[in-house]
Amino acid sequence: MTTTDQQALIDALSAEYAAVYAYGVIAAYANHDRDSLVAEYTAAHRARRDATIDALKASGATVPEPAAAYTSPIPVNDPIPAAKLAVTVESDTAAAWRSVVEQADTTDVRRTGIEALTECAVRLATWQSILGTNPATAAFPGKP
């Protein structure tokens, strides 16, 4: 793994740290009919975070710690803002993983980025569908 790969993964890890934190807020306010969905998506971000930490450690990179807290870009006090926060989280993580795909020097890191970007795009489409966004998908997820 090159230093470029490491930096791209560190940037994506920062997005995953924020996602895990945000899903705690989402869980508190989301419609309870979506509890299993929120739990599934939280677990997916935790798994991606942990796999990224493991890859960085294996490469000898210094793994940054998560922030103590993260500020929500929108006030969340009921299910609609919770779903909107989820859309923001998935958009942000998609952008971070798309950046990994664009910057990676090695095939393995690029493949990891593609897998993560795909997962984010599916979760994003689900949340946008829940909110009634039409279309629920984007042609190029994670595009700035």
C-alpha cells in the first residue's frame, strides 16, 4: 500500500467515524418502523470503519482516533430530519469512498473503494426513497 493509498483511506476513515456517530443520532429519532434498517446501516458503517482501521494498521500507517463528538449539519428532533441526516451521511461517505477510487494507486485499495462506494449508494438510495426523493439514485454517487 502506498502513502497515497494510506491517505485516501485515512480520509475515508474520518467519514466512517462521523457516520457511526451520526447513526447514533439517527437511531434516537428515526421512525421506529426503521429500527432494523438503522441497526443494519450502523453495523455496516462500523464494519467498514473497522476494516479500514485494520488495513491501515497492516500497512504501518498511523491510524487517527475519532473526534470526541461531531456536529450535525442539520438539527435532528424527529424522523424526517433523522432521515435527512442519513442522506447527508451516506452522501458524505460516498464522496469519501469515491475519492479513494480516484486516488488509489493499488488495485486492492481501489477495489475496497468501489465496494464501499457501492454500499453507500445503495443506502443513500434507500433513504432518498424513504423521503420521497425522485429519482432516488444518482448516476455517479459521491460526485461533488
